[in-house]
Amino acid sequence: MSSWLWSDVLQTKLHPKSLCLVSSPGGDGLESFSQGEAVFKAQLEELEDRLHFFSEECDYLQGFQLLCDLHNGFSGVGARTAELLHDEYPGRGILSFGTCPAPSGDRDPCTAVYQLVNCVLALGPLCSQSSFFCPLSVSSSLGRRPGASAAFPQLLYNAALPYHSSAVLALALNTLTAPYRMSSSGFSMLHFAEALTFGGRKMLAATCSVPFPLAPAWSLPDALLPHMTSAPWRSVSPCQHPSTVFSQSVVLRGIPETRQTSSLPAGTRLPSSLHACESGSQVLQHYLSSLYSRALSTTHLLGAPCALGSTFPQFFSRFVTKDGFTMEQPQSEAPGEDTKSSALGPTARSQNNTFYLKQ
């Protein structure tokens, strides 16, 4: 990449009213929570007008998905926006996600303190005013000391490079939010949030497996069998420690229907109880009940993989095929080299992955 502007990699065509250019009062960028609050106050009237414009265009307004940085001044913008949505649109879902970059080792102490304070100031309003709040980062820590970055066996990515780390988080967000974005789904945003939160607990954690470890000749039970004691996904939420899971939403995509159940010949001794399930949903539910026996699990099995466009970083290892399956032997292509798929077009890939939100 020769340029790092977001407009260079964004392929979605945005409505003109969905863009609002802001500048900090001092002209030095939004570095602090208070600067973000000042920008929000200055843009409040315009923001309300645009919210009303889009809400009036909706046949049925489910709610709002709020995505903001936590480490800089946009934490202040996001916190006050959550309060505005909570007051102006009662009874609507407000699903908030906060992102943080993986800190580099040469970050100066003053910057580290500023970023930590911004995160702390934003957490309270985002949790209290939203239906739920989920922090997203490939770093394991929000503190002043850099934490270990999430390790994905088949990704050759640089966690300190925003182009790479944001791509991982974008994959996570795209899949996690699929249940209430699909027209065929019966989940609304508010119902989705209510299934994951209870007793005033609104902080969620996200994990993912990119790609899902499925070999070309395997079925879903074959892929899950090696992970009966430990799930194959990795955390993309900072400060997450092993704990009891109360409720979770699991989304698995990119597994063809013909491979969601075992295809062993009749009379063959089944390797596990997973191979006896009659549908992919049963396989996934049975696996989750074995691994998280006390958790309330909601599953979503999507046959279509996640299509990756030409601007998506090609950081996959040689063991990942163009269709997102994992191989035992490396392919002849160089790691991350663009491949061609007749279904997706040149320089495009599809990914099989699994993500889940948990409390």
C-alpha cells in the first residue's frame, strides 16, 4: 500500500449525508476525550438532522450500530453519540463497538497515558447508554504496557500495521453482526442484544477463527473433533481472561451444506457423537454444549463465505486455499499472493471463518 487513507481501501459507496467532516478545535487532531466532546457539541445540530433524515427513510428502524475509536478523541464523540441515541430513540437497539490499535513498542509514555484515559472515560457512557458494548483489538491489553497480539496460525499479519489489524477486526465485525443484518434472519438488533445481556451486564467479548480450520476433504464434525477440549478461536477483545461463559452467539460461515454433517458410509463406526448429528446446526450446538455446558448458546450457520475484495490485505499463509480451506501441505503460491476465483473475480478470496460474542 502506497497510501494509508481510508478512502483508498473503502469499496462501499456511502450516501453523501453519511459523511461529516470534522476538525478539532485546536487543529492538531482529536487526541483527547474532551476534544471529541467539543467536536460533538459543535456538530450536534447537523448530526441530529442527518439522524432524522435516515430514520425517516426506514420502514422499520431496528436500531443503531455504533463503531468508534477508544484511544483518541473519537472516544468522546462516540460516548456522547450513544447518549444522544439513547435519549432520542428509546426502545431501539444500540450495539456499540470500540476499536483500539495494537500499540507499538516505541510508544512514548505520555501518549500511552492519554490513550488509556480516553478508553476509561469512554467505557462508562458506552456501556450504560448502549444495549451492549464490545471492545475490539488484536492487542490483549488496553494498558500502558503493550500486550501480546492475537496469533492466528494461518495469518501472516503485522499487528502493528493498521492496514492489517483493521482487516482482522473488519472480518470479525462483518460476521458477528450477520445475524441481525440478514433479511432471512428472525433476529432484531434488540433481541440479539437481549440474548447476550442480563442483570445489567452489557460488556461483551469477541473471539474469532480466521480461517476456520477446515480441510478440503473434511466435514464440519471432522474439523471440530480435534478441538473438543479447547476451541479453535482467538480473542479479538482486549483484557479478556478465561472465565465462565454465560451466553454466546456463534456464527460459522463458508461451510457448504453437503459438508455440514458427516458423510461416512453406513455401518462405519462413528469417531464421535458429532458425526451422528443430522444437521449442521445440531453439530455446532452439540459441540458448544460439550465445551460450554452452562452457557446459553445461539448458533448461526451460513453457507456463503466472506468475500474479500481486491483492497483486502493478502496476508494468508501458503496453507490456505483461495476458497478459505486449510491444507496439510503448503501450496506453490507465495504467502499472501493474490489468486483468481471464477466466482469472486480477480484478486479476490473467500474465507471460511467462525466468530462468537460472549458474556
